[in-house]
Amino acid sequence: MVDLSGVLGDRLENTLAKARKLAAQGELPAAAVAYAQAAKLMRQYAESATSAEVKKKRLADAERLLAYAEQLRQGKVPAGGSDAARIGPDNEMTPDESSYVENARGLIRQAKVSWDDIAGLEDIKRFVKESYALSLAKRPEGVGLPRAANLLLYGPPGTGKTLIAAAISKGLEATFFACKVSDMLSKYFGESSKLIDAIFDLAEQMSPSVIFLDDFESIVADRDGDSSGAERRVLTELLTCMDGFESKSSDKLVLVVAATNKPWLIDEAILSRFGKLGYIGLPETQARRRIFELHLTKKGYQVAGGLEDFAARTEGYSGREIEQICKELVRTMISRANPDLADVAEKGKQALKDYTLRTEAIALESLDDILSRMRPVTGKDDLRRYEIWMERR
Ligand SMILES: Nc1ncnc2c1ncn2[C@@H]1O[C@H](COP(=O)(O)OP(=O)(O)OP(=O)(O)O)[C@@H](O)[C@H]1O
Ligand SMILES: [Mg+2]
């Protein structure tokens, strides 16, 4: 059987949007006609319901729409609008579907990262800023400009991939969906494709949106074993959603930003869906200096000597590791500058409240001490692997 509910749902939604707009403009007779049409569509929509319960609800909604149309026709606009004005196809979802929408909503995060919080990575920052600015700026009459490209960020752990996705979102004032693909697969098993669908729908409604797919390589099947049906379904659904959005001539903006540490696991067919593949490597000296600055001096801590020495000694460490190093440096400094702190703590809360913490400059020797205990997670061989992959493409 052909599933008409999607097509009908779209028509219903469009008709309702038109009706609401007319009502908002005070064009009551025209709005009444549109609401009556929507009621008719809602009745057809009820016929395509998959359960008696949903059908009943849709029929009731059709009645309410019709009643509302009649009120509008008579020039009576209910004070504060009417419930009927908020009816829509997405209210008619089965409880099962609506829980996916709720879960999709639960993935929305407030993106707080701004471009200045990200050290280095100048090329990719510029590319992203320009191409995404392009999608929001006013276009010259008659000029067709390309849409902003979906982006795949790859590189070693802790280098700023998540930061970039968040900064894009903040820059666009977009709704930010933070999806960890591995979690989605493990929590929803065979049902993750429904979640994907719900995320894209919601993202379109709440446009502009950024859908961030972290751990992206988990979406492809394990090379050794059989790909599980669940993964394949999710992948198919994701590609369908991405392609579907691409082909719509909608003025809405939904960007997919994916991130992975293992790009070589991803098939060519999937890679081709991304307009831009961006390598996010380990921070260079200047970027490391900036990360130390962000986590130490900008937070009010003094550094003995200068940050240059700190940056020079930490080649090979990722941004995340440098952040950890900074925390450790601060802890060491506090404990050194306040040798009596543990004793004061024993005396109780009041004694602590009366105690003023002392700080001192963070010494380079402390850094050396920490570095001797903490090796970078990403080694030369790992970096080579990214290079080889890039060269082969
Ligand atoms: N370029 C950078 N500038 C400033 N801080 C950074 C940078 N890279 C990493 N950091 C620090 O490390 C933390 C982790 O970075 P982020 O989450 O972006 O890494 P990631 O590349 O997404 O890692 P993973 O691949 O493990 O998900 C950040 O919260 C930040 O404190
Ligand atoms: Mg990340």
C-alpha cells in the first residue's frame, strides 16, 4: 500500500500555515476558507491513521478545525486565539512517534563556544565562517549562490572538533542538536532511524539548525563482521534525510556537521555527501600558547617566565590534554601556595570561610613534572595514518 500520510501531512501543514497567516493578517473570511480546507484534509489524514486511536483523534481535530473555520467566517475570533489554531499534523503522531520528537528535542544544547575560544585552526575557521555567512547573507538579485556545505571534521581526539561545531551553531544563532552516533545506536537499537528522522524534522522546524553527529564512524558497519541491520537502517535514513533536505528548495538552513577520529572507516558514498572534509590536527606552537593563555592567564593565574616556554614544551599534546595539564598546574600551585590548607579544612567550615587563599606564579618546573608523567595520546604513527588517508583521497 502506498503511504499517503506523509504527502497528506505536508499538504495539511501547508494549508494550516496559510490559514494561520491569513488569520494573523486579519483576513478572516479567507482564513475561514483555508481552515475549512484544512479540516477536509485532516479527515483524509484520519483515514491513513495506523491505529483506531490516532484516527479518532484526527477526526476530532478535523471537527475542531471546522468549528474554528465557522467562528472565523462569522467574524468571531476567540480571545487569545483558539486551540484549533495550534492543531497540526505533528500533533497527530502516534505516542510512539511523539516520544522520538521529545528525544530529538532533548538533544538540543545551548552552544556557548565563540570563535575566540578556539586556538589555531585558522584555515578551517575562515572556511566555515565564510561559507556559512554566505547562507545567511542577502543574495544579489538573480544570482544563484551555492548552499552551505555539510561538513565532516576529522582528526585526533581533543583537538577542537566539537568546539568548532558549537561555534558554528552559535555564530548562526542556530538550534544545536548534539547527537552522539554511538549512543544513538546503543540506546535505540533498530529504532534509531526514527530518531534521525525526528531530528531532521525538528531541525527544519527550528531552522537555522546545526545537527552535530559526533563519533560519526560508528554509523558504518564494522568491517570485520556483518553490518548489523540497525546500523544500515540508520545510515540509509541519514542519507535520505540529508539528500532530501538538499533537494528541497527550502529557504531553511539545516547543516550537518559530523566529527570522527577514524575517517578511514567511512565509505566513499557517505563521504561524498559532505561538501567539505576538514582536517583538525594537533595544535601548533602558537595555538598551544593560546590554549595555555585561555586556561591560565585569562583565568587570572600568573605564569613565571612566559607562555612561550609552556607552548614550546608541549608539542604533540592535544588541546584537551593541555586543558588537563592546566588544571593540574593550578592544583599544584594552590597546594604549594597554601601548605596549611588541609589543616585549616580540619578546623571546620568557619575556619575555611575566614581563610584567604594565596596564589603564586605557576612555575615551569611544575609543567615539566606533569609532562614527565603524562604522555600524549596521539603518537606519530597515528598522525601518519591521517596523512596517508588524506593523500589517498
Ligand atoms: N583548538 C583548541 N582551542 C582551544 N581549546 C581547545 C582546542 N582544542 C581542544 N581544546 C580544549 O579541549 C577540549 C576538548 O576539545 P573538543 O571537545 O573540541 O575535542 P574533539 O576534537 O571534539 O575531541 P574528540 O575527537 O575526542 O571528540 C575543549 O573543551 C577545549 O578545552
Ligand atoms: Mg568531540
